[in-house]
Amino acid sequence: MDLEKYIRAIERSLMQMVAREMSSVDVSEIWLDTSIPVDLIIEIFKSGQVKVPQELQSIVDGKKVIWTKEA
């Protein structure tokens, strides 16, 4: 599967959320914005290929942390 197009869509979505001054994002918000299945979004984050804007502090799935900014 070519994940590059999904990675770009997720990165675009994150940039839009940063523009709305969000510091924490739930994967369901990314799903609503991109229509990429939540399981695939989580898998892509775990692969470490997404460039997360420095303004974001965390990405969560409900109460489970998917990604957090390193100190």
C-alpha cells in the first residue's frame, strides 16, 4: 500500500488544526478531516513517518496517547 498520500493528507490536516490553535488532537478529528480510517491513522503515526507541527503537544485516541512531543 502506498502510504505517502495518506501521510501527506494527515500532515495537511494537522497544519489546519494548528492554524485553529489546537495543541492536542484526537485521531477522530483527523478522521473527520481526511476520511482515512482511524486504524490506519494510528498505524501511520506509530511508523514515525508523519512530520508533526512543532506547535502540537499530543495526538490521542480517546484517552490513549498515540504521539506526544518529546521534552
